[in-house]
Amino acid sequence: MPSRSVGVIWDKTAVEVLGNGTIATAADGYTILRDAATVARNPSKYLPAEAGAAPASGNIIAYGYSQTGGLLRGWYFDHLNGETGTPAFNGGLVGGAAGRCRASKTCGGALADGGKVIDLLTETDVEWGGDAERGVNPDYRVIEIAGVSHISASAADFRSHGMPEQNPVGFEPVFRAALVNLQEWLSGRDPPPSAAIDLSDAPPRNLECCGPVREAARDADGNAKGGVRLPHMTSPLSDGRKAGAPLGKYTGFALDYVKSNFFFVISRTFKPFPPEKIKELYPNHAAYVDAVTASTEDLVVRLCPEARMPSSFGTSSHNSALACVPACARVTHERARGSKPITTAEDAIVASRPKLRRDNCLLTISPQSGLLPGSGSQVRAES
């Protein structure tokens, strides 16, 4: 069945800037979010037949990242999801909130307000206060991704626009797998456990642009320890071997831009290993490919037994947070083999559209293009 997409403006500022309606108070935006979920659950009940409404959806999943991730976190934190007795959203993917709700309000701990929630944080988000989102609740999981930034080059490429050292590695494979996981969870399959990045014992550093930042604990290469580890990070296998193929140090807020460009700062940095170290680690191209393949197949063996990968590969103590379904194998292999990258977090969700179950609907909460920061304004329903 072809997907259908509907956009709903919920933000008062956005409506006023665009001049396409009125919203009495900012708080009404939350009512609009709830109404959008209600319509998505049973479109034919509320929309005229000529609108070509999609069929009813059994599960409504909300997704937000960065500013709208904070909005969605606040939605659960303030117990708005279950306010009426029936959860508006059966599941939520809360991404990049860094421990904050809307208007920079701190809202840490587990989210428990009906439905299931998977909380996703990049290494940037964790160091930026996102560790406050850790918590224990049977309906809540926190997935922290090592070696990736809040704004990677796959989302917004600044490398030819004044920031050549931007971290090039994206978080999209983990987000796509989390969507698969969440749908499986809503269908009764046990969810993966939370995965945390190790943090340093050093006191936080206060950055003029960003506030307190607490550095991750790092390995001998300078890369973060713990968390979900994609193939560009090393992962120890149970048989003593190492998987993964780092090409340098993927770390740190970009401190050179603290006074000049906030977006560059949270894009983090990549510092390549010197040529002699690259040669030592990967004597030839095949050695590098083998290292990436070992990491990928480790993920698949541990997390996707249905894929029936060779049993000779060991398993890692990390990476237990991706989807234990065949789709995980496709997502991980696509990335490792260098297929065309997904360019934004929203594209990652769209790319996962074929993996939406027939009776599920995804509401993507995203900023309205061309508006001021903080004026996230659109809900897109896909089913």
C-alpha cells in the first residue's frame, strides 16, 4: 500500500509567521499534537471521503529530534501522553534532546506515561547533559551512540563551508534500527537493553556557547568507551579479537568555534590518524574491509540471529541496542558497504517507511523550514 503523508502546523509562532491560521495560546500546540494523533489513528472518522484518508492505524508512533526531541521529551515528562486515560502515542522515538525539554527546561530520568519510549542520544548529547535521561522503567530504553555527533556531515555537511574537521559519521543506522525495535516492542517482542557511554570522572567544562559539558571516557585512540558502536569504532569480541575500523579520533566539541558558530561546535571533530598508524592498522584495503566486515557481522550475529550469519564470529559486549530482526542486517550492511548515505534524520525515518507495519502510523515532529530556531511546527503522519 502506498504511504500517505499529512502535515499539521501545531506551533503558534509558525502559524503567525506563515499567516495561515490562528492558535490562541502556545499551550494549544499540545492539544493539536493530541488531535493529530487521534486523526491518524482513525482518519476516515474525521476526514471527508474525498481527502483519500489512509486506513485506521493500530499504533501511533511519535518521532522528534533535537528541538522537537525536547518537545516530545517534555510531552512525556509532563504526563501529557496519558492525560486523557488513553495514550495519544503508543510509542515514542525521542532523539537528541540532551536531557532537556522545550525552552531548555531540564527533564531527566525515565519517561513513563503510557506506551513505550526509546530515547536516542549521540555522543554529543550525552556529554551535553544527556546522561540525565538515563533511568529504569520497563517501558523505557536509552540508547547512546558512541563516535557520532549531534550534527554529522551526513545531516548537514559543513566540511566545505568553514569546518573541514566535522565528524563525517552519521547516526542514521541506529535510528532506523530503533524504529524497527519499537514496532517489534509494541507487538510484544522483548526490547533490547539500554546502552550507555562511559563518562570521565573529570569535572565538567563550562562552554560559553553550550553550558556544562562532561567529557566521555576514552580509549587509547581517544575514542569514547561504551554505548552502541558502529563499525567505525572498535568493539572487543568475546574471543579476544577486536572488531571495528576507526580511521582517527571521533571526539570532542569543536572548541575552536565556541565564540563564532554554535552549529559547528556541536558537529564535533574528526582528527585522522597519521599515515603510519593507518598503515599499521590496515596494511592494505582488504584488511580495512575485513575489520569493517567483522564489526558488521558481529552486530548481526548478536542482534539478528534470523539472518544466520557465520557462527565463527565472536560477539561483543556492546551493541545490544540495535534491532534483533533481519532488517538490522540490511541497515548495518548498507552502511558498511558504502551505499548512498541517508542525508538527514528525517530521511532516515522516511527510508524506514517500508518497515512500518501495516497497522502502524509514524508522526514525525519537525521544525518548519524557514522559521526561527525553536519554532518547530509540523507534524507529518505516515502510514
